[in-house]
Amino acid sequence: MAHVYERTVLPNGLRVISAYLPNAYSVAVSVYVAAGSRYERDEEAGISHFVEHLCFKGTESYPTARDIAEVVDTIGGHINGGTDRELTVFYAKAARSHFPLVVDLLLELVSRPRLEPEEVEKERQVILEELAAVEDSPPQLVDLLADSVLWPGQPLGRDVAGTKETVSAITREQALAYLRQQYVPNNMVVAVAGRVPHQEIVDAVWQKAGRWQAGTPAPWRPVSDGRGPRLALRYKDTEQAHLAVAAPGLSLHHPDRYALSILSIVLGEGMSSRLFLELRERRGLVYEVHSYVNQFMDTGSLGVYAGTDPERGPLVARLVLEEMARLREEPVTEQELRRARELAKGRLLLRLEDTRNLSGWLGGQELLLRQVRTPEEVIALMEAVTPEDVLRVARELLEPSQVHLAVVGPFHSEEEFAPLVGL
């Protein structure tokens, strides 16, 4: 599985990183930009996501969204983009023979979007619909609510897409200014996975982007500690109660982050996790329950989601909190640790068989960490995690006073949930 990565930095600061896969039919190209909600001022929340959408609406060489779509359809490939808190990514995947076209198209999207006034207005409406869809999706809503109590009043605690008010107010001029500031070569990474030699990739990128001017992008906003109320409840007339339990986590750089990943797997990832076995298999209380880890440059979180009948909401919340407390009291078993490691390893290796995921693995690490760990290095770090490591991390992070609960459902009062978090 050992991938050999090659890395070149162009004179203007643009980083090019690639993995050569001699047997791959496809090639995937990902362009990563250090732009996301953590780079935004409060009054322009959502501008990173807005700009990403607008890049697909037409460029100098491909004047309309239809022109871009036709190029991709003609080669049987696919293209997409995404915005997160700490990065924006544009990616495309196609047959190896179409590599030059794919690179040209993606670099065109990020360097010469037209941002036609009427397209800006149309896309504004699309994003407002996207925000409205979140309001109608209780699982997404409860997730946002949990973030808002972990990180109140700051970019990490709000929707990456912004709010109805901020999206309505962003002007074309603001979008252009943001694009010019963040979308500069020294703030970008081009990552490629496929049967393309590194030098061919560098030559193609140089031809399109070698003369771009470096800039001075805005830095991301560090997290501030002020945690919000321990309980957040949002009334919605839903058939299910949607619960999210959130605790502080660890950053991308933290040496214990692999121990936390193992802890999350034992707790609630997969069908043999503690929460799945207890809440679904033994008690039949939920259809879905899972835990997850978020890692950012200076912080992180551990979360659990569960959906259940509203009458059982308080019981399910109590059982989730009890399972989290148990992790602080006794070490995980060797058997659980072995299962968690194998699940993590298998998931990683299966993911990296896909050229798109591999280009993402390269580009994301290079952009955020300025270094790329091989799968073998990550697996070695997972193998090194002991039951004592998991216990130590649980005791540090799952301290009852820093565990938060968010609830979306047909509840008019917090009274049934407040005692669960000591209120």
C-alpha cells in the first residue's frame, strides 16, 4: 500500500503534491484553498461557501455553468466542490487521458470566475434554499446546535454556509475581494492521484498557474474558550427527538488524537460499538446512534448523535451520558481495542483505493499540516494506542462539567433534560 508522494513548490508558493498509481485507470485532481468559515468576519459569514458556488457559474474560458458541465460530461468525468471551516476544495475525476483538461478546468475555476451579477443573485437564492433545508433537517440542526454551545459566538459555532441575514447581505464586490485575498497561489495546494508522473503534473500546473501572483491571505481565527450553556433545546414538531452530546476534543496536531479516534470507535462507530449494542440491539430504543470526532487546527470535538421517540428522549440522553462516563471509569478491553484498530485501519485503507480520496488525503494534510503522513505511519500510530491511553484521554475530555447536550424535538421545556447535565 506504500504510496510514494512527491512534492514541488512553485516560485509563487503554489504547492503541488502527487501519488503515482501505476495501475489506476482514473486520475483525480483536487485543488485546496485555505478559505472557510474560520477565515471570515462575522458580518460576512458564509462568504467562503458563496464564493465556492460562484466559481462553478462560469469563467473566462468556460463562460457559463452549462459550459463547465458539458466539458465534464463529454469526458465522462465528475466535478464538485465543498467548503468547510478550514478549507475549500474543488475536485474532479476522469480517465487518465483527460488529465490535461481536468487540471486546466479546475485551475480556471479558482483563478478566473466571472461572478456575473445575475449569477450572484441566482446563487444567493440557491444558498438561501440550502439554509432553509437545514432548518427542515433535525439531524443537521441538532449538530449545529451542539457546535453553537461548544463554541458560542465564533466561526466554529455557526453554519459554514452562514445565516439568512449574512448571505442576503454579501455583495458581488465583497465576494470578489474575498476571492482575490484568499485564492492566491501561496494559499493553495494542487493534489493529484493517478497514473501521471509528478513532472508531468508540475509542468501542467506551471503552464496554467506558474505566473499567478502570490498574495497576503487573511489568517484563520483561533478558537476562544468561552463555552456556552450546557444544554440547548430547540422546539420542533417532529416525530423523533434528535439528540447530540458534545464534548471538547483534540486538534489535528495533538499526539493523543489517535487515542481519541479509537475511543470514539469503541463508543459509537460501527455495529459492535457500545452505544449501538446497548441502545439499538439490547433495548431497541433507537434506529440510529453514532459517535464522531472533529479535528481542527487548534481544537476539536467528540460528538454523539441519536434519534428516538420523544417520550424516550431523556432516557436515551441519560444512557449516552452513562456510556461516556463509563469510559472514564474503566479501561477498554483488549478485544475492543483490537476491533477498533482494525475498523480504523480497514476504513482508511479501503478509502485510499479511490483516487479521489487519495488526492484528498494528500491535499488536506498538506494544506492544514504542511506535511503528509503515509497510511503506514498513521496505522503505526493507531497500533501504539493502549487501553491506558484511551482511559487517560477519556478522563481529560469527558469531565462531566464540559459535556454539552443539544436537543431538537417536540419539547416545550428543558426540565426533563437539565438534570442530566447537572443543571
